[in-house]
Amino acid sequence: MTELEVRATLKDYFESEGFTVRLGSRGPDLVCFHPTWKRLWIIEAKGWTDNSTDRRDRFEIGLGQICQRDAANCKSLAGFGVLLPDEAVTYGLAFPEGDKLVEFNYHSLCQSVRKEVRRALTLYFFFVKSDALAPTIIAPHDLTF
């Protein structure tokens, strides 16, 4: 799956959950907001490549992008208004579900992020399949991952 396909699949998923979604041309790949739940998602998506070094690079770039995202700025630029103190901000990295046996597959790269870092960033991982209605979601507190 390409990055655009990962983004489109996640957009469909979040919209089916009642979120309003903005796809970014600059800034995060997806900004999703649910006004009733007061939940803001900031997500970076990466596509598959057969080159293991490129996969590792894409993963590290995505992680760096997430660490640099200012939630208030992302919400405002997406047209969702001002970030309020009672709104939850959640970050995500999204990848295509690929072959888990190849070197530097996205699952193993995600597992390299320490759990305390995932919890501190409220960082979720999404693994997307083109034929699935919903992605596989790994929460920051998921100790089995």
C-alpha cells in the first residue's frame, strides 16, 4: 500500500467512527476531531517499500514528525478551532500491514519504541490492510506488543 492508500483507509475508518477528518498537504497526514468526545488525533502515515533501509528511514521520519507536532497549531490549521484544555490529544503512526518476516518490517520497528515513550506521547500504531474495514490498532498501554 502506498502512503496515499494508508491515509485514505484511515480517513474512511475515522469518519465511520464519527470524526471529522482533514488530510494534510503540509503538516500531519491526518488530523481527526470528534467534538462530542473532545478528542483530537494527529497521525502520520507511511507507505510500504521493498527496501528495508527505506522502511527504517520512513519509520524514523514519521516518529520525528509526531514528536514535533504542536497539537494546538494542528487543530487550528485543520480548521477545527482552538484547542481547549478538556480536549484529549492522541498521536498515531500508520503503516500498511506488511510481511512480518522481512528485515525492518513496520511491526518490529514499532516494537522498538519503549512502552514508557509510547505512553508519554499517547502514541498509537495503526496497521492498515486494503481489504479490512478497520485497522489493527496498538494502544500505548498495550503490554503484549
